[in-house]
Amino acid sequence: MTINRELFDQVMVPNYSPSAVIPVKGEGARVWDQNDKEYIDFAGGIAVNCLGHCHPALVAALKEQGEKIWHLSNVMTNEPALRLAKKLTDATFADKVYFANSGAEANEAALKLARRWALDNFGEHKSQIIAFNKGFHGRTFFTVTVGGQAAYSDGFGPKPGDVVHSDYNDLAALEALISDNTCAVMMEPLQGEGGIISPEADFVKGVRELCDKHNALLIFDEVQTGVGRTGDLYAYQGLGVTPDILTTAKALGGGFPIGAMITTTEIAKHLKIGTHGSTYGGNPLACAVAEAALDTVNTPEVLNGVKAKEALFRELLNEINEKHQVFSEIRGKGLLLGGVLNDKYQGKAKEFLVEGINQGVMSLVAGANVVRFTPSLVIPDADIREGMARFEAAVAKVVANNA
């Protein structure tokens, strides 16, 4: 059997359009394809591979647990799930944890919990969910409806009701929408897919105050910002605002599929026995790997290192921009960064991604106008410099092509 990009078109549903490059091996921040071409990975599987590829701590945890027990239904609990839950609650505001397999599932659980909490405490009228334009919360029908991008949610028939959207960083607009019928406000503490948009400090605090005023829950979607990505274990810890419910996935497993919703005891009690569930949620294999990832990331060395590496990324991106004049700004926090294309290069973010692959560096986009970088949190400085040299070659080629 020949394994190539053409086989994808033969056997896979056409909802993706992957690159012709098929990676087969990774180590640290470097990846090799079927032809043994090397790439520097600034994409990290979309902010997932927080410790790069094949990190020894994750490989060891996988091997050790893989020889013990892989799966149990939630008719029984298991040791890795309990250890991971304890570490998550010890490290955050939360008292209780619900495990899922993905960020979308964690967000689905958060939204269902918010609705059930409001129904139990206030009645059926309190069901409104407010989220933000350009937000992204997953691809289940509920979460894609809450996400503020109609392009992802249109075309599938009637959407779940009582979901409305406001503009991010516009407190007055939120104040005009929220009421005592609002059960929850869901937001990313830094919008990822929407273009790497950081929240203004007054906005985040104002959202918290409006939720308190109207007895609404504040849900932070930290699927992309969580587990060290911004230089704090969770982004809320650097914002001075505590949510009522937080969701985490992506980097939580370092590449192994796992998600979690965390909250307080008082709120959690509304998901009574039988109200929600997941066959694989809390899987021992996933939880063992996630525990190793959390233990490795949640150290001053790694978290402070993220802030230092952010500074190096910004320095090198600014140097590239001084030469080639393609970005209007570099925005984001920690190792969730976006190069915002200036007027001349509007709509051309994918050209930088594609040319980057040609030059041996992997990056991402966040919409048509932002080149996104979400590398390993422990990427060596030498790999940052080498990757940026390759990225500069890509930028120069795009500039020449658009001259």
C-alpha cells in the first residue's frame, strides 16, 4: 500500500485539506516527513504539543501505564484519573473535575452544567448564554453555535436556542445584552482562532462584575490558553479574574487526547448521577500522560521560560518585519503569538504558512490575516533562531511573489 496525500482523497471524508507533507517522526521541536526532510515546528499541533514531540516524561508515562490498564468505563474510577484531578484542583480555583476527550466535549459539559445550574436555582427562564464574536469553542453543534463564527455553524439546520453574541473587549455591548435571564457568559481569556486577540484588563474585570450582578456563571474556555501557554499555568491566573467554570484540553495531554472541565463544589453538584457522561472520559492511559504533562509544565522553570521565549520570538519577528514590512503588529501572550498582516498582505496568511513548509518551518494561521505561532513551551532557543531564519526565507519569498 502506498501511503501518500492521494490516499487521503480516496479514503477520508473531505472536510480537511491537508498538506502534501506527511510527518512520520518527531523529536523535541523538530519533525521529519516521509522523505526525511526536517522541519522546525512552530505550530505544535495547534497549541497541543506543549512539550514538543516524544518528550521523555510523556513517553515514559505512556509506556508505564500501557503495561498496566488502558480503559475502564466510568462504572469504576482509576488511579491516574484521581491523581490528575487532585493535581488540577490543587493548582487552580476548582474543587471538582469532569474528564472528557477534547476541548469541544469539555465545553459541551460546561454549557450543559451552566444550563442545569440555572434551571435548578432559578427556573426555566434563565437559559441565555452570551459569547463573543470571533470566538471559538469547538465543533459540536452546541459549542459551534456558541462560538461566534457563523461560517462554522451555518448550514446544519436549526441551531440550539437562546445563544447570543457580543463584541470582545466591548463592555458596553455586553452590558446591554446581559440580564437576569442570562445563565452564563462564555469567553476565551485570549481569543485564539479569532485572531490572537488579548482582553483588556478592564474588560475582563467588567465581565466578571456583570456576571456577579446578574447571577450568571463566567465560563473561561482555556482549551488553547491553558497548561502554560501564556506563561501562567492557566491564563486567568495572570488576569486577576477567577471564572466559575474553566475548560482545558489541547496541551493538557501534551498530544494525547484529553479534556477537562473544572469548577467549584457548589456548581458541580448540579451534574447529578446520570446527567452527563463520556465513555472514554477519564481514560487511565490519557490521564497518566496528562499527569506527566502537567507535572512537567507546572514548574517555575518552564512557566518563566515561556515568558523568556516569548521575548525572543517577538525580537526575531520584529527584526524580520523591519526588513520585509509585512506585519502591522505582533500580538498575543506567552507562546500564543500572532503576526498581524498589514494592508498590503491582507488575506494572505496562508501564503506564509505554505511557503514556510517549503522552507522547513511549520506555522499556523488565525483567520486570513494573522500568522499564528504556538510552539513547544520548552523549545530550545537555538531552534527558535533556526526556525525564524527559515521563516524569514519564507517571508522573503512571499514578498517577492507579491511584488
